[in-house]
Amino acid sequence: MSASRLVATKLSQLRALCTVAAAEVISEPRKPMRLYQKLAALGGTGGSVSSTLNEHVMEGNEAKKNDLLRIAHGLMRIRRPDHALQVIEWMENRKMSLSSANIAFCLELISKVKGVAEAENYFQNLPASAKTKFTYSTLLYCYCSNGMEEKALSLFKEMEESTLHYNDLMVLYLIVGKLEKIPGLVEEMKQKNISLNAFSYKLWMQSYARQNDTEGVERVYHETLENDAALCDWTVCSNLAAHYIKAGLDEKAESALKKLESVMDSTNREAFHYLMTMYTNLSNATEVHRLWDSLKAAFKITTNTSYQVMLTCLRRLKDLGGMKRVFEEWDSKCTGYDGRLVRTVIYAYLEHDRLEEAEDLFKEASKKVSKPFLRGMELFIIYFLKKGQVDRCVEFLEAAVSISKNEKWTPHFSTISGFRTHFEGNGDVETAQKLFSLLKEVDSLKATAYHLLLKAYAAAGKTDPELPRMLEEDGIKINSELEELLQEVCHCNVSSY
């Protein structure tokens, strides 16, 4: 995740905490834990949120408003905004009333899932009674986290100044790259006696870190300690450690991580995950394994997300033996089979050309996932394409296309990127034509199929004057990139078709 998106995500989490009292919802899902687990597992297994909720009710279970709101916030915390929004929409369809803070949460979800324009439309259509400090504040956050400077500053002028809103502006300037404005905002807050919280200091530190100014980062960190040591929480320490790692100051980074561990709440899974990831960045496998043992000891249940973090760390550390042991541990006792974990292990095997193990795991996982394992197939498609084994690539692609006739398939962006990389470089027209004929059968991939074919033709210097007509017949909208490729490949004026 990019630095700007990371701070936007953290601000989103902080905003949720700031609206707890009014939202009457924020604690971990307790009684409805089984329903939460079912919904959380949809990210790996596929399936419909509304269908899962309907089944829950048809089985004679209650679906209480506060429980559902807890679940929606839980889904947001594990980065499932689309599923969280679907929970809220299901509630609205059942005429469950929402407080203004809950509506603000819905507004944020719409922005993340459907875009700012849809969020603005939702806000404009709210009754006057729902346009409160919560919804206005969330709209400001939407503008800032999407780098919409003019709209953000205009709205900010109309609002009561607060720590949260200044943090919004700092995020905005990090995203748009106007780092020099952030110290000025901090000074303005001090002059107006608007208190800085831990996230304010973290954003201020990032303004210096992004400029590779280690002295500036350390100066802010020490000011945090001097002004209020309680504000120097694990997230501030994590910011310091991340800068040291990027700057190649490994000893200082390890010291910052030790400080982080000393101040973090031992029941904070995210802090454990962060520490494991940072020690992986330092290639310190011993600390990764120690923290993994500590995490499992701290919690009665080790979640799929924790297993995913550990498997990713071991993959990056090239510890395939350890990765296999952790995966088998998860596989032996998991209650929700999560395809993400399987993909991580398959990816690692393929990285090291351990094809037989990858294929064995894929076959076994295909029996356990609730839907066809299309994401797993994609790993093999790109692997064989990179290896020049076109027949094997086509074998998996044919299977995926066949399955996609009954299942909506939108390949991961890395899969499409893999195709593009292959065809941009070598002009492999024969392979491109084979793949084109397959990809074109999938509605969501028609435009991509033409794009890849044109890339291959351009790289090979091949021409085909019929392509514009084919695009028109298939109803493909020609954007500027496609138009440029068509002119190169077809030597014609595209607008004449």
C-alpha cells in the first residue's frame, strides 16, 4: 500500500473511533460472532452478503441492528468495505433506522466502494436532519483522502475547526504532494490551541519522512515524547521504524520496533501484524517467529488474517518449510476455508519453480473452496506465460473461461499486468491470438482482449485493418490508449468507423 493510501486508511480507522459514542456500535462482534465469521470469510470463498444474511434469518436467528452495525465495522477493519456497505444496504432495505453517525459511516463506505461522486449524491439526498457534524466531517474526509483539494478547502472553511479536520487536511497534502504545507498546519493548530493527537504527530512525521529528512522525523518524535508521552503510541513508533527501515538505518529501526512492542496493547492484533511485517523487511526471521508464537499465545483464536500475514512474511523470507508447516496448521483446524491463504502458498511455490507442490495444493484447495478457484488458476496462467509454456497457460485459461460462463470473473489487476508485460515486450502474435480468442468470450475481458492483441501486433509490426470494425461490432468503447494503438496497427483514422 502506498504511504498516502496508508495514512488515509489510518485516518479512516481513527474517524471510526471518534464517532463511537454516537454510533452506539463499536466493539468487536460478540454474540453474532458466527455470522461475522461467515461474512468475513466471503472475501476468500466468494458468495453474497445479502444471501448469507437472508439465510441467517431464515434459520430462525435474529438480525439485530446493533449487531449488524458491529459486524459492518468489523468488516471495514479487515478491509472489506464492499461487504460492509452491503450489510448497511441490507439493513436499509429492511427499514432499520440509522443514527447520523451510522449514516456518516455509510457515506464513507459509498465513497470507498462506489466513488466520491456517488458519496456526494448520497449526501445531497439526505434529509436536513441527517446533515450533521458527522456527515459533513465524513464528506470532508472523502474529499481529502481522494486528493480533491479545492472541494476540501472550501468545505473546511465552513466547518468548526477540530483536530480531526486538521488531520484530514494533512492527509490531503500528503496525497497531493504538498508536504511543505503540513508543518504550517501544525503551527496553526498550536496557535489556535487545537490539540495534536497521536495521528497528528504521525502525519507530521510522515511529511518529513517523505522528504528523507531523518532529523525532522526524529525532532517530531521527541516533541511527541516531551509534550505527552501517552501520545507516543505504537502507531507513532511504527512510523519512526518505517522511516528508519526505508533509510537503511537497521539498528535504529530495531530499537524503534522494541519501543513499539513495549507500548502496544498486547491484545492488538494489528500491532503484532505490523511488527512481523517490519521484522520481515529487516530479514529478521527469529523475531518474526517469536512474535508469531506471542500472537498465538495472546489470543484464543488465531484468525485467517493473522495466518495470512505470517504466510506472507515466510514467503518473503523464502522460508518455504516454515510456510508449509504454518499452512498445514491452519488447514487442519480452520473453520472458514480462505482462498487467499492458499494463493499465498501457491504463489511461493511457483516463485521457486516447485510446480508439482503448487499443482497438488491447487487440486486439494479446489475441492474445499465454495466456488471455482479462479484466483488460483490465474497464478498458473501467468506462471506458464512467463515460462513460455503457452499450451499449459492456455489449458488453465480455457478452464477459467469455461467456468466464468457461470461465474462472474474479473481477473486481478496483477494478472492483466502480467499479460501486458508479456505482449508489450516480444510481439508474440501467435500466443496473443490464442489468448484473444479465449478472453474475448468473457464479457468483462473483451476490452482487455483487444488491448492485449493490439499490444502484440504493435510490438511485432503487424497490421490488421479489420480490427476497428471488430471493436465496433463488439461494442468496445475506444479510449485514447486504444485509439493510439489502432492508428499504429491499422494505419487508419479510427473516427471514420
